[in-house]
Amino acid sequence: MVVGGTSGIGLATARLLVETGEQVRVVARSEERLRRVAADLGGGTTWAVADVSDPDAVQAAVDGCVREHGRLDAVVTTAQPMAYGGVEQVPHDVLTQVVAVGVGGVGNLARSVMPVFRSQGGGSLVVVGSLLGEIAVPGMGAYCAAKWGQMALVRALQVETRRERGVHVSLVLPGAVDTPVYHLAGSYAGSAGSAPPPIVAPEQVAKACVRLLDHPRRAVHVGPGTLLTRTGFRMMPAIYDRLAGPLVAKVALRGPGVPDHPGNVFAPRPDGESERGGWTPDGRLRSGPGRRARWRRR
């Protein structure tokens, strides 16, 4: 079961699993988008509508999967909205929902799938976190809070299940990825967000997720520059703090000016979902087929 499987890393993961012959159930918030994705993936792909912040919806999706497929061997979750803006700028309900999906969503999944895994004698839960679960970035406090909390919850799960034979919990921590998340994000920072280079393809993260199903590990980092960034944050905090603000303004919030809006935090935007977001590895946005990539600036 791939949660958040209609866009970005989730869609790339679902596609890779179908291509390797696995039976896949895709879970997301938009029925319209789910129908299109399932038809495109083929291979008997099934789907279920669920918001991971709703425990009853998660339980129904898991129960439906077991009923329809007979078992549930693995869950990969990539679900996570994003909202730009300082801690004082992001509205309470927006920040709360971003964290509810990132942290509460993993908790809801764990409560629903762990009993299934135990009854079957095993299973894997793979959570796609973020480099921002290990560092703090100004203007992205809501997302960082969700990912830091998510990482803590996953680590607790790993310790709690360490003696359970066949039950595995893994964490994937990518840097920037070429997905539509930056276009779909809410913003209270006065400008649209952009993908900060270096940027990796969603297929690269999907391969890491699928590899963990056969070879479980506690955590895997994906993308160049993640080690350097983490080291700077931990070992040179004074320098990091001095550079972080200007760098975020230059590379992460360089998009055009926009009014405050919640993006897809509260409701899906199926028209904006796709496997890729149109970003080049060096952080430029492709203008369209056959056109040269360009920088988006304010």
C-alpha cells in the first residue's frame, strides 16, 4: 500500500512496484486522481480514499486492502503537505494540519498496520521523511516541525518493534526532490516556493523505498549534499544560522509574489499532481516542452 501514491515520490514508488510485479493499493485524498492513477498504473492496482490525519479513514483503507488482496505485506507513506512562512506568519490551523499529517498520520498508520503485520508474521512500514527532519530552516518551520516529529515517532517505533521478528520500520530521508510539492504548498511568506538545488529525481527516492522492503535498514539518506548540510547544522550552528536565512530567500523562496494561501494543506489539488515537478538538478524550472529551463525569480 502506497500512501500519497498519486503524486511525486509516492507515484514513482507505486509505479516501480507495479513494474516489478507487485499488487499495489494506492491511497490518497482525491478519488478523481486515484481513479486516473490506478488506470494508468494497471497491473490490477486498487485504490482507497483516505486522509492519513483521519484514523477511521486509515483503518478503513487498511481493512479494505486486506479484504481485497488477502494480506498486506508493506506500507510506504509519502503523505505530507507543506506551507512556507515564518512561525508567526503561518496560521494556527495550517501549522496544526501540517503536523497532524506528518506525525499523526504515521501514528494512525502504525496503529492500523502493525496488528496486521503481526498476524501475518511480518511486514514493513517505510516512512518517507526529509532532510528537514534533521535540520531547521527559517520560513519552513511548520514542515520542519512535522518532519522532526515524524522522525522521533519512527525512531520510537523502531525501538518498540526491534524484537519482533519480521516486522520492520524504516525511514527514508531525501533532500530536495523533483516533485510538485513546491507548487502545491501553501505560502504565507509573500512568494511561492521553489526546489533548492541539488535536486534528485523521484525515481531515485522510490528505488530506496523499494530496496528497503527487501533489505530493511533503520534510515537511508538520498541525495547529494545531505551530509554536508547536516554537519553544518550540528557542528557549526553559528555559521549555519548566519547563512540559512539569506540562502532560503535566494533559493527556496525565489518564486513570484503570491497572496497568502493554504495550498493543498486542507484539500487535495488533483490538477496539480504529477510524478515530477519540472525542476532541473540545479534548481531551475522548465518552462515547457522544448524550451530552455529558466530561473523563477520574484
